[in-house]
Amino acid sequence: MPDEPGRDPGRRSRRRAQGELEALVLAALRGAPGPVNTAWVQERLGQDLAYTTVITILTRLHAKGAVARERAGRSFVWTSGASEADLAALRMRRVLDAEKDREAVLASFVTSLEEDDERTLRALLAQEED
């Protein structure tokens, strides 16, 4: 692979796990003093991420309902709208929605749970029934 202009050939970029940047952005927003602009988020991430990359992540999180934004001049300010648990639940729901046999997927998921997790799930379902 040819060297990219302006890039140190001895430096290899680490491929991030799916959702890693989203989790980092959400964590930054949860620690924010209030609504913040994209540059504030970019500075907190401190990973030499391009401004456009941060905007893309924030826009995707907004589309998922994980962050809120409001117009501030010609750009936006951002606030956290979801926890990491909310985001994980959304990912789980998307996987389930993509499958044809939802019952089989749910059955497989439930039977693979550890005992404590199964107990927690049963308790949560019982609460919903009440």
C-alpha cells in the first residue's frame, strides 16, 4: 500500500472497534458542562480526529436518538441524550430487526444467558406484566 502524503510511514493507525468512537463521544458529552460545540468534543477526544469525523459521529448519534442538537448560529451545539446502555439496547434491537426468525434469535439469546442475567431478564419481564 503506498504511503499517504503527510503521514508518518512508521506509524500505523489502529482500527477501532465498532461503536468505540460513539462511546467516547457520548462519554465526552455526558461530562460536558452543558450544550457544547463540535470543536469542544473534538478537543476532549484528543485522538487527532478530523473535525469532519467528529461531525459524522455526532450526526450518526443524533440519527439514533442518542444525542440532541440545537442550532447555534450556523452550526449546532450537542448534548447527550442516551446512556451507553441505551445505545447497546438500540444495537441489539437493530440486530433483532434484521433477522427473519425473531423467535429463534430470541430463544437462542435467552438460552445463552448466564444464570444471573436470565434471572434479571425474567424479573424485568415480570415488572412489565404488572
